Amino acid sequence: MPFDVVAAATDCVKAEEAISQMRILIAIGVTRQQEAGAAGVVLNHARELGNLGHSVECWFLEDLLTKPAKPKRFEGLIFAIHLARRILRERNKYDVVNLHAPWGCVYGTWRRLAHPSDAPPYVLTMQGLEERYAHAMSREATKGLAKHFGWSNRMWHHIYHQTMYARSIRTADFGMVANREAWICAELKYNRANGTFWYVPNGVEECFLTPRVYSEKQGIRLLYVGSWIDRKGIYYLADAFGPLARINPCISLTVAGCQAGPNAVRSYFAPECHERLHVVPFVERADMPSLYLDHDIFVFPSLMEGMPLTLLEAMASGMPAVTTWSSGMADVIEDGHNGLLVPPADGPALVKSIQHLAGSVELRERIGRHAQETMRRYKWGQIAKKVEHVLEMGAENGAVQ
């Protein structure tokens, strides 16, 4: 065999080996906390990519900003600037950088303008769609149900937040998006070529796939897990629980991981509901599987999301879930099969669906078992192989255009 053919073959093998063991940086502008949704995604990606043989380093907010950002409202942009500078200083350490939106905006813009030959390719990860957030919260503001989205904040969101997201999307070499709505929008609105962005859903840890016993009972226990903020549909949850409590004398609701005090949460509910409302501001990660098993129906009336980990975890535990048909929720739930979907911002529809489940152990079991079976296809190890594929494309083909 001619020497040049052998050399070419050897080079190909070396290139494949280099890609098969990538040096990956994952960065996100939130604190390192396993209990938090976005940070949890990063930590699970990093663990599973490491299990696949890659070298992975993660940077969180506190890794780059050792002092609080001033002014606070520019924290995202300040983090993005520090992130770009540090990547450039350490550019030889990584084959590809995976930067969560919107914090890749500065690094991506610099690569496009400066055309460096040695800066690592930039792969975007985006959870949800800022346009969906602005649309949903603008509608809520007209009802007086979005305290922090008045006209001045709407303008600020458009000028600042959406601009950062737009730059992150426009300047990425490749990208992963956690729900189909945001995936489609990223390609169509920002005119990115087919195959530039990929739908890569979030996943679930094996520890949540536990056996569940379904039994006839009077005291149905509802569970909501998430921050106690308006975009999560908390007004509609509170409005729905009043009628449910009147219909079902033994029903109760637990609000967990809300990062708000019990009195603040109870203020949203009618006084007669307070005795049947349990508030747990923070739950340790290790205690989450038992929290799901201790409850019967998961209620998640969020107006917009990426793909919420709490919903996936509840489904994995065999809980029947009632959620909205918005965003990533509709990507994993088939209405009536592995969960129930209701319109966003519709309290009466929540009451009807929850009461439907509360009144039938057979329905709870059928939907819960289908939910758990669905989640067996969403284990983080399987999701990581999709993440790996997109990062490999970035490492191989992410030349500055």
C-alpha cells in the first residue's frame, strides 16, 4: 500500500480518536445547585458525557463572578463577557464549548467578527423560547397577574434579554434545544440552515423509576414542585384548589421546592384551604424520589417552560400528571395516555382534569404506568448520546463562517 494512503488512513484514525474523546466545556450563568432545573441539566450532561469517555469541565455563575454583579440587572451580560474572556485565555484546553443561552452571545459574536482560527467551536444549548415567555406574560399582565411584567419591564425584556438570546442563536455553530417549539423557531426566525439546531429533550435519573402502589383512597395528595413565580401558573393553581377542596373534603396540596416561605404561598389561597396546604420551601435532591412516591397526582399549570425536569421526574415515578399543553410539556405528554393536558391559564380546566383523576384509581394507575414507561426512553444516559452527537458535529464542523 502506498505510503501516502497509509498516512491518510492513520490521520483518519487519529481524527476519529480525537473526536471520540472530546475535551468539552459546558458553561451556564446560574449557580451550581443540583436541585435547580438548568444547573441540574448541566450536571447530568457532564456526568453522562464523562461516562461516555469525554473530558468535561463545567463553569457556573460563581466560577466566573466572584463578586456580585453591579448593577444586578446586567448580571447576564457581565457573566457572558467574563465567559468569553476566559475561553479565549484557555482556548487550547477545549475541542468544543457548549454555552447555554443567552450567555454565549459575547463569545459567539466575537468569533464571528474576529474570525479566529484557534477558538473552539460554539455549540448552543437553549431550554425554552423567550418569545413564548414574552407572549404569555404580556397576556397575564393585562389581567393583573404578572407583577413584574409591566410595560417598562416588557421593553427591557425585549431590548436586553431577547437581544442576548438572538445573538446566542445567530452566532452558534450548532445548537441543542429542549423543546420542539423553540427548536423550530430558532431555525425559522433566525434563518439557520436545517441541521444546525437539534431537538434534544431533557432527561431523568434512574433513581426516579421506582415501583408505585396505586390504591383506592379518600385523601388524595396533590403535588406541585417548582419556583413560586407567576409564569408557573400559580394563580390558576390557587384558584383551582378552592373548588377541589370543597368537592373533596380530604384532598391536600403540597407545594415543594418553591423557594418561598409558607405564609407567602398561603396568601394566594382562600383561608379555608390553608389547613390542607403544605409548603416545603426546599427539598434535598436525595429526598425527591420519596416526595413523588408520597403523593398521588402531579399538578403543573406552568404557562411556559423549556422541558421541566420536575414533570419528567414525576412521570418517571409513575405519577399521573396534569399540566398545560404549552412548550415542552406537550412534547412528552400525549393527552389521556400518559398524562392530562389543559389549556394554559385555565383554572376550571385544571379542576375538571384533577377531579377526573382523583375519582378513579384505575385511571391514575393506567396513566401513571404509561407515564413511567415513556420516561424509560428519557434516561440521561440515552439523552447524552444525542448531546454527544451534536457536540461531535460542532467539534468537527464548527469553523467560523
